[in-house]
Amino acid sequence: MAEHRRTAYLRGMGWGDDTILIRLLRNAGLLLGGKAANALLSLGALALTARALGPEGLGALVLLHGLVQIVAELAKFQSWQGVVRFGAAELGRDAKGGLAGVLNFSLLLDGVAVLAGFAFLEIAGPPLAHRLGWPAEVAELLPLYATALVGLVPGTASGVLRLLDRFDLLAAQSAAGNAVRLAGAALAWGLGGGLAAFALVWWMAALAAGLLPFALAPRLLAGRGLAFRFGWPRGVRARHPGILRFFVLTSANAVVGLVPSHLALLVVGSLLGAASAGLFRVAKQIADATAKPAEFLAQALYPEAARLDAEGRRQRLRQVLARLALVAGGVALSAVAIVFVLGPWLVTVVAGPAFAEAAPVMEWLTMAAALTMAAAPLEPILIAMGAAGSVVAVKAAAAGLHVVLLLVFARLADLPGAGWAALAASCLSVSLLWGMARRRLAR
């Protein structure tokens, strides 16, 4: 039914014969459809956790998880993007052994990232938490919670799912972690559990979501006649010149994206305290929910953009970008309107009256998320066109501005200042990416 509605809408816009756009929106719709239920699971888990722990306890939990998450993002190589880009080339050549080499290369980088991140958290994590003035429980739980890196870092298997166009299974992966989190939160709340109990629940959820693709990918490969064996990736860099550079650049691109997603939370917790971190997490989760369609649109667009660029179809890329910009912009405006009308009510319903102070910063964060949503097609298209380095530079500039403004505005205006910083950084990033895309697509 949803597929028929999407097709009818595109025909009404005069785009009914655009098979690439239809397939792209179908894949994004699969991810979003799973995420709609997933968002409810996530909000339900957050509601139970917030009501059980209060702003201070929730703040301690999100600081614990946030530190592990940011180390995971710093360490990992965004290997799913490399699997999609270089794996697509191997599938096009019908080279089964070549695909196995790409996967082993990606797995090797995943393993190195897990070990490096775990070593850092075990040695430097607890002293860092103490130095930043976080609650003592964060440092106490960190050595065990750091093992969640096993689920947070590896991306090779999810890259296989994207490469083989199994976005339905990616939607299931997203739901799995939050289903575990909701069920565990309900049990912990019912038993009167404290911070340690909820930390255990979040740890289990991270492992469930992260390891599920590794159970699915081997069967999918075998079903396509692409049986995979572990081995040393000999000759991969000679076969794919620039593969290591691509992994490093996409990793750097993700690192600079940490500022709005994770680093801002840690800065808020360090400057304003654990309670403010709890309020910020609630506000950001609701605001980010409005931008989720953009995230899935970007994930679905990247494989299509990679194929079009490999075929030299730049005009087709321009057409896809223009049409997606209209779709994403409309969704962004709708999201802002909803949050401004229902924002305070949403905060109270989700987290309870104790979190009412999160409403003002949520409005600013929603405007920042809406800008990101409107520009969602830009990043995957630019990366597919080989401009990963330029994308990283733009996001690094925006991230630097975000950090500077966050340090200034949070001291001047408390929690709303964090929202001001996010909006200013989004404005800079989107304007630069649009200019870059126009220049490259005009060539």
C-alpha cells in the first residue's frame, strides 16, 4: 500500500517514470518504515529510563554511553561505505574472489578499531571521567561498559546488507537494539533498578544491534553464490588504488560529524552538569527523530549515486538531487512546524514533568536538524563523486565553529546556548555543501 502511494505521488509530480528515484525512495521507505516502529521503541525506552533515573541519573547514563560511543566513532573506519563503493565494483566485474578481498580488508580495519578503542577506554577512560567532573558511577561502570565497542564499531556486515540491497534487514537491525532496550528498561524499572541496571540494558542493546548483521551477511552472500572465507587481504590495495585513503577519509568525515551527535552532549555534561546532560539528551533525541528521514534517504542514496557516477551519468545525478531536495525540504518544514506546536507537550509526555526545561533547547536543535534534513542528498552524492576530502573539510569547519560557539553560548545562556551553537554550525555546513555540489555537478 505504501509503495502504491509513493508511486502515485511521484506520478502526480511528473516523476512516475523515474525508476531510480522510485527505487531510492522505496529503500529509504523500508528503513524509515522500520524506524517508525523503532522510534516508538526508542522513545518508550527513554521514557522509562528518564522517569526511573531522573535528570541526574539519566545524565550519568548518557555520559557513560556517550563516551564509549564517541570513542567508537573515532576509532572506526565507516567500513560500510568502503564495502558499498568497492564491493559494487567487484560485483560489476562478477569477481567473487575480489569481493572477498574487499570484505577481509574491511574486517581487518574493524578489528584494529575495536582493539584501539578498547585499550583507550580501559586505560584513559576512568581518569578522564573523573577529570571532567562526571558522577563517580560513570568511571566505575566504564571498564565493563567499554566492551560494547564490539557492537558499536564493526560496519563490514551492514555494508554487505546495503551492497545486496537488503534495506529491510537494516531496518530490522535498527529495531533490534531498541527492542532490547525497551524490554530491559521495563524490567529494570519494574524491579526498581538503578543506574547499573539501566547501563546493563543499554550495553545489551548495543551488542544486539551491532552483531545482528554479522549473523545475516554470510547467508546473504552464500545465497548470491558469493561464499566468503576469512583471510589476509592480499593484493586489495593494488586492485583498488586509493581504497585505504577512501576508508580514512570517510572515517574522518564521520569524526567531524561527532560534534553535533555526541561531543556536544559530553561538553554540556562537563560544563553544566549531569542533570543538564540528561535534559539535553531528551531534547536531542526528539529533535533528531525529525531528521531521521534524511539519514535514511542519505543511506539509500549513496549506492545509487555511486552507480550513476561510475557510469558517468552526471546529468542524471543533477536530476536526482533536484527532486530529492524538494522532497527533503518539504519534510524538514513539516518537522519544524510540528515541534514548535507540540514541543513542550512532547517533552512532558516522553520524559515527565522533571524534564520540562528541555523544551526551549529542543526547538533550536530541531531547526538545526531540519537544515541538515533539507541538505540530506548532498553528502552521499559528493562522496560518490570522489569529493570525500572536500566534504570532510566542510564538516570540519562546521564542527570547529560548533565547538567554539558551544563553549561560549553554554556559559552565556545555559542549555539554550547549546541549541544556538548547533543551528549556526548547520547553517555553515549546508551553505558550503550546496555550493560545492553545484560546482561539481556543473562540470
